[in-house]
Amino acid sequence: MDDLEMRRAQAHLYERVVRGDSDIELLFQKYKDLLDMQITMGTTQTCICLKFLESHPLRHENALNEGLNIVLGDITRGKCRCRTEDQNQSNSVSATISLVHAAAGFGHIKILSLLNKYRCDMNAKTTSHKTPLYYAVKNRQLDVIDFLLGIGVDVNVLVYPEKYTALHEAVHLRYMDVVNKLLSVKNLKINIKNTKGESPLVHAVRIHFYEAFESLLEAGAKCDVQDEKGNTALMMAVIRGMDYVRPLIKKGANLNIKNKRNQTALSFALHLLMAEDTEMVCYLVENGADPNVTGDDGNPPIVLSSIAGAFDVAQKLIKHGAEVTSKNAQGYNALHVAAWNGYTDIVDLLLKTGMEHDTRTNDGNTPLSLAAHGDHLEVINMLLPLGCNVNNVDKDEDTPLLYATFNSNLKMVCKLVNAGADPDCRNHHNTTPLWNAVYKNDQDTIRYLLVKNVELEVSSRGIDQHAQSDVATVIYPVPRSLLYVAALQCSVDVVMTLILAGYNIYREQWVVDREFPYDSSPLLRRMLINFSSSPPRLLALCRVFFRRRFKGNLEENVSFLDIPGNLKNNLMLKNLIPEEFFKM
């Protein structure tokens, strides 16, 4: 028999097996020497013909029509059409398949049994190591699976490129009946890994196949197998829920194994943590999870619990030995985070441990600064009695008071100033509390700061304190004066208040040149023109002189002057600002 005749005979045999001919035994007797011979054809590295040949027993919808004709043509030629047209010999690849693969894939158990009698290899492998068992599992041919397992085929063959065993494949396809059949095999390697390093147990948890997970665990699968990323079944289980976590821990899963990012199961739980659902983290900690493990993200468990606002978790971590002073890579500890987010219960819990209340982050913020930035007055009230530095400056020289004025929180502003905060502080961009108040059009805070005799002639680009950026985000491209900012806000009342308080309008070149902000109202423009065109009154000049001379001690010094009471009130702006602002 020459080569062409042999290929024609193989094609004929393959077709009869695929079609499941009932009288095939006569054909087998005729070609018994070819039954166990691999059917080989040439393909190229770039075409899909190898994959097409190997997957033919899996494609039942087209396998007996066009698909079969293509395969038979390739078998007869000994090469696919792509290989025929490709002259590059170095690009050639051999594709192989056997009759046992076709019989198993199409579920023809009688033919498969007959091939076994002819001593055909029931562990025969295709080019990518697919076996008859693989085809039977893939197509859920239960009778064929029983037959193959009964004659003791190798159940641990790795099929490329995924390196799936029959068990991996059954789990992946969620064929629970097949999983159970495979688990009954004595020589099954239940912990063998696929290309991703996953054991069947890890894979079952990852794809959320609970039934298989239970059976694998009961069959003795190891809990601590790590995949290519170092993740264990327990880490995946944390994502899936307590129904997966409890059985693993009962089977002795190691809670403190780290993956390649230095994360443990607790790290996973903490990153998924929500304040209203703390059961998972608490359960892990109670069962021995290290409360101080820090992954490559740099966030210790106690900090993550604070980020989530999870009081129960923070309490549990502290009880089991968490280091409350531990910081993340940016220098933030749990108190910084809790203060910033206004979690008063966690702030109180942490302060009761005796931890330092005024530590600074890498960017210079203290818990008090962050509470002010987050606009949390209740936290401010908790921290101020402890003696916190109310004039702390961060990397941009912003202070708690600058944050409070940007948030337009007059009560917080008063608290901070009464505790010693400098009402005339400035950051890198020369922004003052009054500049912030004017920008925010916060008239009550403006009046309060004027009572404190802050400086009026200030220009700044301003900083947007709520911008999501690691660097200061300026509000204006060039410095803007208080009066110009007030005009931009179209606030006639604020402009009037500033001028009556002694603002030197004659320094404002834009007013002199009549270059008013585009959106300013006609009323505002007329008022600015009127004030700038009139010479300053003697009373206004006196007010400016004394206010600049006495600075923050204005009220005390003016009270000693031997001048009429009405003039004193004028110098202290009591004729302009309601009495209530002097009592705050």
C-alpha cells in the first residue's frame, strides 16, 4: 500500500467512525494495521487547520457535513490547503488525530470498545495532547467516560495550551456528574495545576462553582495551592463569600499565605470591605489572620478598616493586636483617614488607645487639618481639646483655617480662631482665609474675619482645595485681588463691605481703566466707578491707619483711645458689622 492509498484508507476509516457505521467491524478487519496509526497531516504555524482538525470531534453541528468533507480532503492530501500553498518549509507543523479520538468525541462507545479490542491506544494524544477521555469529557459523553475510566486510562494528561486535565475541563464546563466520576478514580492527581497555576479547587472557587468546590474539598484537595499570581483558594473564596471561606478554614487553610503582591486573604477581604458588611473580615481575624499584614499597596489593615468606615473591624483588629500607629506609603494612619472622612466613632476608638493625635502625613497634614478639609466639625471638637496645632501647615502651607474658609463653615472658622488659629495665615499662593471667603461669596465669614482685622489688600491665584490632584490646582491663571474676585462673583454686597471696611480701591488698576469683569452687573460697575472717582474721606483714612497700626489688637487698643464712642465703633467696624459677629 503506497502513501496515497494509506491516506485514502485512513480517510475512509475516519468517515465510517464519525458516522458511527454499525457494520464497521468488517472494515476494521480489512485495515486492522491502520486502526492505531496516527492520522497525520501537514499544516502551517499561522493557519488554524491544526486546531480545526483536533476540534472536529467537538463540532457536532457541522461535523457530518461541510466540516467532515474538509477534514477528509486534508487527510487524503496529507496536508491542508494552507500548507499546499505555503512554500516555506520552516513554517510547517504536523497535526495528528486518531480513530479513538473520533469515536470518543462522537460518543460511539461500541466502536471505541471495538478499537480497544484491536489494542488501539486509549491514551493516544493529538498534537496538543487531547486524549479520548478529553473528547468524552468535553462532549459530556457519560457512557464513554465510564468505559474509559473502567479500563484505567490516564486521567492526569495535561491538554495544551491551557494545561487542563480532564478534571479541570469538567470543572470549567460545570459538568458536576463528570466531576464526580473523575473524583472516584484512585490515581487522580487532584491538585495538578493548569497554565495559570490553578488547581481544580482554585479554579472552582474562581468561577463560582460551589458544588464542585464542595466535592473537591471533601475528596482531599489541598487548600493552599497557589496559582501563578500566588493566590490561594481562600483568597478567591473571600471574593465569593462566607459559604466558601468557612469550609476552607475548617479544612485547615492557611490564612496568612501571601501572594506575589504580599496580600493575604485578609487583604482581599479588607479591599472588598463595606462598613455595613464586616462579617468576613471579623471571621478571618478571629480565626488567626495576621492583623498587621501589609500588601504592596502599602495600606495596613487598620488603615483599610478606617477607609471603609468599618468600626466593628477596627475594633476587632485592635483587640487582636493591630498596630494602631501603622501608616500607609503616604504616611496616613487610621486616625488621619477617620478624621478626614468624619468617622467619629473610629476617631474616638483610636484616641482611646492613646495614639498620638497630631502626627503629620508625608504631605504635612494632621488629623485636625484633614478634619477641616473634610468639613467635619464634630471631629474638630474632639481634637481641639487635646492641644492640636491649629496652625499646622501642609506642603502647600495650607492650614486648617484655610480649609475651613474654603468650605464656608463659619462655626468651624470660629472654633479654630478662638483656639489660636492665625486669621491672617497664607499659603504658597498667598491665599488667605478672607480671600477664600470672598471667593466662596461667604458673607458671614467675611464679616467675622473683618472683625479680626485681617489684611484686605491681598492677591492670590487661589487653590481649589477639593481638586483631585497631588499638586495644588490653582483657581486663576494669575493672582487676583479680593475686590476683583468679589466683582467676578457679581457680589455687590461683598464689594460694598470691603470698600467700607477700608479696602484701597485706588490701587485697583482694572477699576481705574474701567476693565470690569465681563459678567459684572451695571449696578456693580456704577458703584465701583463712583467710589474710585471720589476722594477718600478723612474718616476712612483714619480707619485704615488705626486698623493697620493695631493689627490683631485693634479692639483692645481702640478702647483706650480718648475719642468719641461713635468714632471708636467706626474704627472697629461696629457701625458696619452686626454685634453678633463680635461675640463669636
